[in-house]
Amino acid sequence: MRIDEVSLDRDTGEVPPAAPPPPRRGPGLLIAAAVIAGILAALVYFVWIGRRPAPAAQPAPTTSTDVPVAPVQPLALPDEPLPPLSASDSFVRRVVALLSEHPALARWLASDALIERTATAIEQIGDGRTPAEPFAFLRPSTRAATVRRGSGLVVDPASFRRWDEVAGVVMSADPAQAAEVYKHLRPLFVETYRGMGHPDGNFDAAIGRAAGRVLATPIVEQPLGVETRRGYLEHTDAQLRGLAPVSRQLLLMGPANLRRLQEWTNRFLDAAAIEPR
């Protein structure tokens, strides 16, 4: 299995160019991010948006203090009926803009079918896949690199910094406000989810599954050992190699960023009254 299979990441430059990589299972994570119009895309996208630039890279902390803990004011959500799903994009843009002015959010909001894209990303994350198409714009511009440790290779810890901006903007979106937006838009997600082949329309459960994937990803403090294959990298650790693609993607964010993302996710779930699955 590829270390970053169908991910928002890229293979290391040290991979031998002799053969092309295996075909990707998608056009090209994230988090599932953010999390939008309500979740990581309310969890990979709400999880990956924000109001301020990302802080400079720091060593992995033992505890996280990035997620705001002070009470926040309720958002001034529109006091009007929700529009039909087919005409919801402009409404969603207006509501989600209350959360953030970050350029990454503006790029996402420039697309169409926002509720549908978010619902698809959440379902993909819950299934263990990376939401490559909905969040392709979050892909770092540089490749993951490796360095030699003893007789083997490990992922260069400096590569984790490529995801600092993504993690940083997530932290600046308040989890409680993100949950508030999701609750406001929930009927549109329910309608969309039913149209995706889920008659009960239980989108809270879909978010719970996606969140469960994020929270179950192990935080690995030691170097990530890898081996080169023909056109890709593979974890040397069998347990990591057996993780779902979205978890392997999250590992490439580094332990500090993953810890922050998991803390944000827990606070979002609490505010939205959703149980992880």
C-alpha cells in the first residue's frame, strides 16, 4: 500500500523514476479538511479553514493549547428559511464566510455544489479514503522527502511543516462556531445524504464515522520508517502499513499537527452533540 495513496500529498523525490506510480484511486485529504458548511469538510474542512496565518513550525508539544477555549459569541446566522438544495451555494457562501476570511476558504467557496462536495468528502473519510477531489487545493506544493537514518530511510520531519498552514487555519476556526454553522445547514446535508443512497439521511452518523477515523489515527512520535518501491513509498511498520489511506495521509501531517487536529475534532463533536464512531 502506498504511504500517501490517493492523497493530497506527493511521493518523495528520492523514489527511483524507473517505473510510473500505480494508478491513483481518485483525481488527486483532507483532514476529509475541513470540513465545510459544517464539519471537517466539517472535519477536514471546517477543520482546515481559519482567520489568521499559520504559526511558525514548532517541535511537537506534549499538550495542545491551539484550540480556543474561551467562550465565543454566537454567530449572526441568517434569520430566514433555508433555500432549496439546488440553489443553496450562495446561501452557504454567506453563512460559512462568517467563520473565516482565509484565502483557502475563499478558494473553496468559489466552487459549486458546496453541500454535495462536503457530504462526499465526509463519506470518503468515513470510508477510510482521502477526500482528494474536494480538497485538492490543499495539497502542498512540495513533495514529501526522506532522509537516511542508519541503514534505512525515514520521512524527513521537515516535511511535516508543509501542513502547518493547513493545521494552523483549522485552529483559528472556533469548533463551537463551526458546529453552530453545521446545525444551521444540517437539513441540506440530510437531503444530500439521502440522495447519496442513505434513506435515513443520518448525516450526524456520517460525521461521527469521519471523526472516528481522525481520532483513531495513531500519533507516532518516532521517525516514520519507509522503504522505496517502484514509484512509491511504503511504511516499514506493518501496523502503519495496514492503516486506511486517510490515516496514512494524516500521519504525514506530523504528530504535532495531528494532535491539534484531533483536539479540534473532539471539541467540534462536543459542540455538535455527535458521537465518534
